[in-house]
Amino acid sequence: MGSDINFKHESVQDLDSLLKYLKAVTEGLEKGKIRLSTKNKELVLEPRGLVKFDVEAKRKGDFRKFSLKFSWKDEEDPSADEEPLVVEPS
């Protein structure tokens, strides 16, 4: 069992920068390894097997929020998916 490591980064980005991050995440998922780093911290994740995928979207007044969350165990967890999700451009 490895040691606990937390990695968090918050910033304001333009859409082009966000697209680059999302493409890097996609490529990392395809290759099975995602490396997150800042000047002082690094975390390498190796998603495999079944991955839980959570989507959250909110609209309240002028505020908008869209969150994607991926989680998995190093040991494969055979959890069943309840309902398929459809994601498409609008």
C-alpha cells in the first residue's frame, strides 16, 4: 500500500488552455498514465480496470459550474454502471 498524496491546483484559464489540459487527460487515460505536476509537487496516476465517472453541472444566477471526476481503486472494482451517460456538443 502506497503513501497518501494529495494534489490540488486551482487557476483561471482561457478555453484554449482548458482544451489542452483535457486533451492531455484524454491521452493519459488512453496510455494508462497521467502525470500532474507543479513547481513543488508531482503525482502520477495509473488508471486501469473499471473507473467511476461522475459529472456535475450547476447553474445559479450568473454562476456556472461543470465538474468531471474520475475515481478507481488500484485493485479492480467490479461495480455495475446503473445508467449510461450521453455527452454531446450542443
